[in-house]
Amino acid sequence: MPVEPRPVLKLIKVQDAGIKDGSTVLVRVDYNVPMKDGAVADDTRIRESRKTVKYLLDKKCKVVLIAHFGRPKGKVDPKYTLKPVVSPVEKIMGARVHFGEDCVGEAAAKAIAGAKAGEIVLLENLRYHAEEEKNDEKFAKELSRNGQYFVQEAFGALHRAHASTGAIAKFMSGSIGFLVQKELEYLEKVMSNPARPFVAVIGGAKVSDKIGVLYSLIDRVDSILIGGAMAYTFLSAQNNNTGKSLVEPEKIDEAKKIILKAFKNNVELLLPSDHVVVKEIKEGAKKESTQSMAIADDWIGVDIGPRTEMMFAERIKAAKTLFWNGPLGIFETPDFAGGTQAVARAVSEATRSGAVSVLGGGDTVSALKVSGIKPEQVSHCSTGGGASLEFMEGKTLPGIEALSKN
């Protein structure tokens, strides 16, 4: 089936933006990072912004970083301060970082004025202001006073029309940083010109989270492999017994439509042919492997079974293009991580053999690490789960559209 082309958007790259040496540059980053005991637990998103920040520092620019963290609901909440991010940013960027107690107004201006050329200013959580999520133009204009140029580097936030991703483009000359460039390059390659066979692996808990991307992928891929808890809704749609496994009854009809569309498009849609099951979801629980798609009444599916692992790995290793979003089981529990680890190994092996592999979503990247596979062993790990899914659905991301109109 022919695929409708994505609208061509005009975007300026940071290296082509004419940013003058010594300028003050406002950079929207995605530092919504995992925290543990008050410290950054995973600095991946900080490291991914390094190329752009270092590029600007090398031009002796004063780099002003703005970001959101958590959901403080438009109010100042110490639980969601960005202060713990200062030390990792200093270490990764190799430059002094000044902290601004607010992202607008006198506190922001004071922090910026106190920094020297070639230094960084990290401003406090954008979401301390309700106007950020409302895409408020007045607030965006206040943000724009923090720099002479604007660089968009928060790919993970570009599916939201917020003040720092949308309205700000009305007040500043904007460009995209190296991370956003890389994200768009890989996702566009997968969407528009994939080498074949093109195989998509879709997991996670809920069909409702993936409906749009499944419909879009059916128009593009050769095979879709479905695992995770969402597989049980699809199995229910085919009248298979799923025991006490997680099923979304209200999405069974939608699952039937997706199965039918795949059939009509001659797309192979593979569901688990066996499962790892338990009677109680906990570490050390007695587990068994089923002999078929069916799950007995008292049992709960927690992972794909060994036959499915082999079947999925076979399709993945034969692929030339791969898109993977979502774990295949409850991978956080080692006893239920076998299927996800098998898929991670297969994706790594396919990449080593020349396939282009793109992973989307925080859980998917975490699953990769749990499997002992390094990010550099696949082609690209997207920093934005929601943004990558919406892009794969064929949607234009609000943050990209805003910049293209600048």
C-alpha cells in the first residue's frame, strides 16, 4: 500500500545558524532524568546533549540550559528541582555550571549575568510555571530574554506544544541541535526509505498506547512481532484463553481491526506461541512455560516463551531495518526478562550484520541495558519514547513544526 509522504519542513541546523562566537545561547534540553536517593541515576540524556553544548562552548558562547523535570503541576516543589543535575552536567560538559533559581525574571537574569563566556547556566524547572504546559506566549517571551539565539535539543519533549517547544519559536531565531538532527535522521530513514525486510517489535503493557503506531507500521513493515502484556489483548481477540493475564477488554475490537488490516496488507503479524507463566507476580515465584498460545485459568503471562524467543529472533536476524518499542515481558524482574533479553541480543546481532536498528522509549533502552547490550551495539536509541512513537505514527511533532515556521 502506498504511504503518504511526510510534509517537508524547513529546519536550520545549529552548525548552520550563524551563531556568533561569544553569544548567549538558550538551549532547550531534555534533562527529565531518572533519580535515585536525590541523585541522577541515569545520565544518558545529559550525555546525548553533550555534542551541541560542547559545540557552543568551543565558540566561547555562554550556554543557558532550560529543561523540565517531573510533574510539579505549575508550582514550586523541591521534589522536582533541577539542582541535582548541576554536578553531572559539569562533569560531562567539562565546564562550570551556574544554577538559576528560576527560569525567568530576575533570578534567571542574575545567574546568566554571573556566568562568563564558555560557561553554562542551568535554570530551574520550566514546569514550576503553569504557563509552560499551557504554551503561553507571554511566558515564552520571558524565556526568550535569556539568550540571543535558541537551539532546540529536547527531542523527548517535541511531541508537546509547550512554551519552550512551541511558542518560543515566535520570539527567537531557532535551530535544531545535533541530537535532534540524529533523531530525525534515523526515524526518517526508518519511515521513508527502509531497507527490507523491515521488522517492527512492539511490546509494553497496553494496546491503547500503541494503536496509532501499529496502524502506521502496517503500511510500512513486512513483519510485526507483538509481545509484552499487550499481546494478551491480541490473543483474546483471537479467542485464546489468557488466564489472569493483563487484558484490555475495551481494546479487543481494535486489536481485531489491526489483525485484519495486517492480513489485508499482507503483513506478517506474529503473536507469542508460548508463554512464561506464574500464579503470582514476584521474584522467585514458581514459573512454567506453556505448550501453546493458551494460558490456563489460574496463571498469569509474564514473558514470551522459549519457542517464541526463537521465532522472534529468527525474524529479527533476517531483517535489514528494525524498529523496537517496548519490552517483551516484566523485564525488571530477572526471572521474567528472558524474552526481552533474547530480542535485545537478536537486534544487536542483526545490527552487527548490517541492519539499521532504531529503539524508541525509555523502557526499551532500559531493557537493552538489563540485557547487557550497550547502546552503541544498535544503530540508534531514541531519547524520546512518546516523540518517537508519534513520529512513527506519521504525525508532525509540534516542537518541530513551530521551528519550521520561524
